Amino acid sequence: MNSPVATLPPVVAVLSPKGGTGKTTIAVNVAVALARHGGADLVDLDTHAGDLEYALRLHPIQRLDDAIRRLDSDPHFDLGGIMTPHPAGLRVLCAPSSPIDADRLSPPDLLRVVDRLVHEEKPLVLDTATGIDEVTIGAFERSTHPVLVTCTDVASVQAGRKFLDTLGALGMDATRLRLVINRATAGTGLTVADVEDVLGFEASLRVPDDRRFARAINVGTSIS
């Protein structure tokens, strides 16, 4: 598909091919920051293990699988009406409530929801699943601001390198990525400079290893 138009509201895809990097924490904080300027949408594309509802202490009545069923009936359905509101000014579309429901969703289904929300021209944050798959690549393609989250451990950095190599093999412009190094002061063996050297990017944001981040996400709020 064509490159996103820079003048449109931001579409932020938060990506991490390895679990445990704090991807959801970053996604929540980015979404809250955007919402302060007039609202934003946040979508949980991690259909099997998504935890936005717990991170934000939400009780969704309708979810991602419901959104797909609505679009099957009416491609122009206003998805905002079934998203779960959050006091920060967010509208959140949570992952399915069970793996069985998640198994019924195909990558084209999920990306159709993303496309529908992109066309609403409202700031949008996509919390993607761990790994490298069709939905993750599709989220990268559709984003104006793709964000790669990693930590200072060897496993997450090597997973990030594999993601960059995959984008290159697919002919995609990996230089669009913003690099976020989470738990940058953890002292787990690699320095920030080591991470930047392996990935070939200077970090746009270095998040310190701070208990406030974990505490905030556990009580359904943000640190921003």
C-alpha cells in the first residue's frame, strides 16, 4: 500500500518481536499523550494475549471480534460506538475475550479494522502482538510513526535486528522506525550504545528502569 500521508493524524504502531519489553506500557503512554490533544484511539492487535483491558482497568462490552462482525454487516459502520471509553480521553478496542474467538480472526479481518479507523482521521495507536507476522507488518505499513521497542538484553536486541532484516527483505523502509529502549538503565549486560550499534538507530527515547512504570500499569493509569 502507499506510504502514509504525513499531514494526517498520527498512526503509531508499537512493535516488538520479543515479549516482555514493555510494549503495552509504551503503547498506553503514547495513546494517553495523544489523547490529551483531543482524544485518540487505541487498538489491541494481540488477539491471543492482549492485556490492554487489564492495563487500563477496562470492562469492555464489545471487542475486536465484535468490530469485525459489525464491519461484515456494514463496511461503513462507525466503530467508535462500540469502543470502550477511558477517562484519559481514549477509545479502546480490546482483544477478544477467549483464544477460541481469537482463532476465528484472520489477518485481513484485523487489518480491515485498522483501515477503517485510519480513515476516521483520528490519532490511532496500535499495540501489536509479539513476533513478526502479517498483522505486524501490516501495522508497520499503515503507520505514520512505527515504534520499535527493545530492552538492553541480548535476546530482545537480536529479535529487533531480525525484525529490521525482515523489513529489508520485504523491501520496506525500516528507517521510518523510532527506537525506544525500555529499561535503559537496567544494567543487564548491554549499554544503550551497544543496542544502537546493533540496530543501527539512535534511540528516540530511553526509558529508565523505574518502578513507577510497572506500578502505573498495574493500577490502570499512565506515567506520562
